[in-house]
Amino acid sequence: MRPKRNPSARPSHPGALLREIVLPALGRPKAEIARLLGVSRESLYRILDEKQPVTPTMAVKLGKLCGNGPRLWMRMQANVDLWTAEREVDVSGIPTLDQA
């Protein structure tokens, strides 16, 4: 049985997975990874530092490079984005409608 995630804890940014697990396992310099992905080192570093989201384009590139497809990367980013939006967007003035 899989333990439940604490809903008040921010989900992991895909950059954290890339920084902490994937890149060390690949054993390649970050500059080489950026080159192989066809992105600037700055762009890669911003993702690794969790300052830039993984876009669908980047997810496709990461999925190809890592061999795991883009969906993992997009799900992780969507989880972070939704968690953040739920805390930042004021919906107090929006009613919840009942079905007719």
C-alpha cells in the first residue's frame, strides 16, 4: 500500500528529481546534458534550481533523453502548478453551482 502524501506539502518539482536522482545516475556533466537537450545551460540550471517550470517541449526532450517519456515530467509539473494555484488563487467570490 502506497503512503498518502501530505496535502499541505508542496509536491516535488521535476527539477528536484532531475537534480537529485536522474543526473547523478547519468554521470554526465550538466553542460553536456544541456547540449544533448538542445537548451542553454542557464535554462537547464533554472529547472534544476526549481525556478523554471518544465514545459511540454522540455518534457518531450527529457523523456527522450531519459527514456521514460514526457508524461512523468508533465505530471510532476502539473502537480506543482496546481498545488501552487490552489494556494494563490482567491476563489472566495466564486459560488459552487448545484447540478440542474
